[in-house]
Amino acid sequence: MTRMVKCKKYNKELPGLLVPPYPGSKGQEIYETVSQKAWQEWQSLQTMLINEKQLNMMNADERKYLQNQMDRFLNNEDFDRAEGFVPESE
């Protein structure tokens, strides 16, 4: 049976992640409040941001930037997009 969560991104019940995506409390929070759909969308955006902005994941400031963008995306706040990116709905 699929585990359902109240997704904070879409504000409705959707299938949840199979396991927490990170260790610790942040991973547990995402596991409990983010749907598979929202997480997959974030992973695509994350890849675009890393590539477009040439982020170095060995750099703590750039990891912090990406973490901030993830929080903003999942909380339906304004977030950075890769230049030239146009969402399908626009």
C-alpha cells in the first residue's frame, strides 16, 4: 500500500517518499511533508541550478544556497530558476 502524505507543495494528499532523502531531522521532515511528485520536481530543478550556475557541491556556501532554494521551492515561495527556463504551464 502506498504511503500518503499531506504535501506542503501541493497542499493535498499525495503518495509520499519511500525513504527519507537525507539523514537527520531535515530528511525526516521532508519524508513526512513532501510528496514523491514534489520531490522529483525539486530534483529536476536542483540539477538545472547546479548545472546552469556551475555550483560546486564541495563548497559549503553553495550547498547552503541550494538548501535555501529547496526550502523556498517546497514552501511555494519565490525561488531561483535556471536562466531561460520556462515551466510547462507558462
